[in-house]
Amino acid sequence: MRKSSNLGYFFFLAGEGYGSHLLQYFQGQTYCNLKEPTMDLRRVKEYFSWLYYQYQIISCCAVLEPWERSMFNTILLTIIAMVVYTAYVFIPIHIRLAWEFFSKICGYHSTISN
């Protein structure tokens, strides 16, 4: 059993043929019971906490050291930022080129001069 300062207690349980599963207990609270669509601040905070928990479990950040986790998050955010920037810069250019190509094929000519 390992205690993490921000994540509570971790238990590694061996499943029967399913591998090991990482479970986390938040002081007896369950974050899966967000059934009411009320938008009070506590529920929103719990929902974001649950999303962050899911991110850590899926990406296996929960088992990393703090410096490894920060390095992983930095690299991941850098990659996401580069993808978003590239999409912002190049997708409009490709859409314009595709529009020009297909407009010439279909015979549509714009009256707007370039």
C-alpha cells in the first residue's frame, strides 16, 4: 500500500486472468455518483477531480514519481500545443486549396478576384 499526498490510498489488486488493476479510494467518497445535473460548485469540483483521476489512471501517471509526472505532463502539453497550432495554421490553407481544386473541376468560378 502506497500513500500519495494528493491522491489518497492506492491498492494494487491482482485480478483473475485480467491483470492488475489500480484502484483508488477518496476517503470513502465515490465520484461516479454524479447523477443529478445540478451545477453547484462542489459537484463541478468533484467532476473535475474525477476527470483528473481518470487521466492519471489511463496514462499511468499515478504510479510515477512527482518529477516524472511533471516531465510527462510537460511533454504531453507541448505535443498537444504543437498539434493545435499546426491545425490552426495549416487547415485553413488546405481547405482553401481543396476548394479551388474542386471548384475548377466542377466549373464553379468565383467572381471575387484574388
